[in-house]
Amino acid sequence: MRSLEKAQRDVLAGVSSLPVVELPVWDALGLGLASPVVAPHDVPPFTNSAMDGYAVLGADVEEAPVTLGLLEDVPAGHVAQQAVRSGAAIKIMTGAPIPDGADTVVKVEDTEPLPDGVRIMAATPTGTAVRPAGGDLAAGEPVFAAGERLTPPHLAVLASLGVSPRVHRRPRVAMLSTGDEVLPPETANLGPGQIRDTNRPLLAAMLDELGVEIVDLGIVGDDADTLRNTLEQGAAKADMVLTSGGVSMGEYDLVKIILRELGTIDFWKVAMQPAKPFAFGHIEGTPLLGLPGNPVSVMVAFEQFARPALLRMMGCRSVFRARAVARSAETWRTDPAKTVFTRVVTEIEDGVTLVRSSGAQSSNVLSALARADAFAVIPVGTGWVRAGDPVPIELFRSPEARTASEVLGG
Ligand code: AMP
Ligand code: MG
């Protein structure tokens, strides 16, 4: 058996980052930066007001109350025509440029309007409510490193700089389910021995969350020619092919025969549970990941192999989920020969993250997977996990906290 770590190394080594493109910020979510971003100009680009109020000389408002003359009004997007001098103020809106001469903004709540001036009611220290040019980012400052994955706030920063990022192209991933017993999820009535395809909806949703394009190759029954054609087509169209089913050990399996015939594909036994059987290789240069058939194994294998590989293809420096340490609220047994991914529910009690099994741990039990928000990752050699033990976890979704009705009451 191959260790999980070795299997992950082999998969990562078998994929490379996709070509670089320059994309509008609208299209770059989730991709990795291909080159560092340096601020082309200051942000904010000009010194501006943090408040609605009056731009003044700080020296005039060290003590209050004081009366100042009013020179003009400056809404956001406009520039004052005059400079502020001692004894005078310019009315200013949040975000408008600070007029020449002024160094302080007195917020409107601390003032009273007069027919031809303003009365300052509160002493205001010099510099109050002034946002300096370059206070967020200065021209020439390094902003993001290459390999950083673009999140919504990253995109907002790039927008503020007017930068269209150079990123690695978004991968296209072809997916298919295999097996004569597998029918579309829309199937109303199942015949004897038939089940609905859970793996494509699961994969499609995970691929969607990751932000990659999907090429759906559908369900392929246990028929050699169809399988061969579909896989060849998928490999030609996509940057990665994901299959599920047909890779387990032992029995005669058509999928294995065709994969062997089409490319350089190896069949592994990984020392992990679930998702022990796994296939990896290339068809005409396109990486293929042969995931197991059982749906829980599909998710675990996706998380441990496909997701990191795709993030690498997307040019992201960090490709593995962060592991946190939680505390077990229960005692359970795991196979000490394997890295075991126990599906758990997390709960924060007195600031400590506790984990409990989310239900039956067989690799076909989807309901317990849907209840879980993390995998407890139990290392090889552990055996018993006891209540109170620290356990590494990988959160695959953020647990939700307060309910709307808690906040709204009633
Ligand atoms: P296999 O490795 O193809 O024998 O599949 C292992 C188990 O997963 C069997 O019980 C299959 O019926 C089941 N399975 C395979 N593919 C799917 C799928 N797409 N949706 C749901 N179950 C599947
Ligand atoms: Mg099968």
C-alpha cells in the first residue's frame, strides 16, 4: 500500500500549472496569481474625508465653540475651487478630496449651520477624519505575491488599483460516472439493482465551489467501446478527467482494462479509509483521476487528490486545506494501518472545538457525510481515539452559528 502522503506527492507531481492569461477582475475569482502585483498608484489616490463635515485648519478648532465662514460645498467626485484659510471652512462629503490648506475635518454632528458660516461645537484634534493618499497602499508597494489565490477582497483590491490580474487559466474538468447499475438522478422509478448517480452531482457541486469549468460526460455503462470513446473525448476536451467507480481491486473490471489500454494509468491501493482504491495517470497528456465508486470515497478522494491537483493547475501556492486541532467528544476505533477520515460534526463549547461522529462511517453512507462539516484526520498508527484526545480536522464547510430566529427573537 502507498501512504496518503506519497500518493498526494505523486498526483501533484503529475499535474502542472495551466497557461497564463490576463483576465478582468470579474473573471478571476479563485484563480492563482501568475505574477506579483505591485501598486501602480496610491490607494486612496488622493487625500480625502472620512466623514461628512467641514474641512478646516486644525489650528482653528483646537477649542470650541468657534464660528467659521463657509467658502463652498464639495460633494464626493468634485474638487474644491478654493483653498481653506484660517477662519474659514469648506463643507465636504465622505470621500471628497481634502481642499488645499485644510488638514482636519470636523464631523457634521459636531457643527451647527449658520446663514453664511458654520459653528464648530466640539474641539477637534488636527488630522481628524482625514484619509491620506496611499494610506491603504502606496505607489510601488508590493500588494500580492505570485501564487496567491484570488478571493472576493483580493478582487476588490485589484479593482481599486485598476489592475487586470495575470492568472493561470481556469481548468476544464471532464467528469463521468461508470456502471450499468447507475441511472441519472432524475430517474423517477428504479428497477431492480439500479441506483441513482450520486457521484456526478457531488463532483459537479465540489468543482463548482472550487471554481472550475465542468465538462459533463454523463454516465457510461459497462460497455468497452462507449467507455473508450468517452474517455478519449474527455481527455481531448478537458485539462483533467475525473471518473468514479470501477477501480477497486480484485474483480474483473472493465474500467480498469480500458484505462490501462488508453494511457499510462496506475492503480493504487492508498493506505487511507475511505478511498483506498484509486487510479492516476494520463491519457494523451491529460491527467486522469480514477475515483472509487462509493460516494463518500468520492468526496474524500476529491478532497485529498483532485482539489489539490486542481489548485496547483490554477497556480495557487496553497493547495491543501488547513488542519486545525479539535478535541474528540467520543471514543472510537480506527484502522491503525490507514489514515482514516472520520466524518464529524463540530461544535464550539466554551471556545473549544469538539467533534463527534456524524453517523455511520461506511463509505456508502451519504447521509452522515451531509451532516458532517469536517473530516477528523486520524493518522496511521492511532487505533483508538479517546474522548478528550486532540484530533486534527479538515473543515470542508464553515459551521453555521446563530440562527436568524435567535437574532430576531420571538
Ligand atoms: P465500483 O467500484 O464501480 O464497484 O463501485 C463501488 C460502489 O459504488 C458500488 O456499490 C457502486 O454501485 C457504487 N457506485 C459507483 N458509481 C456510483 C455513482 N455514480 N453513484 C452512486 N453509487 C455509485
Ligand atoms: Mg462499477
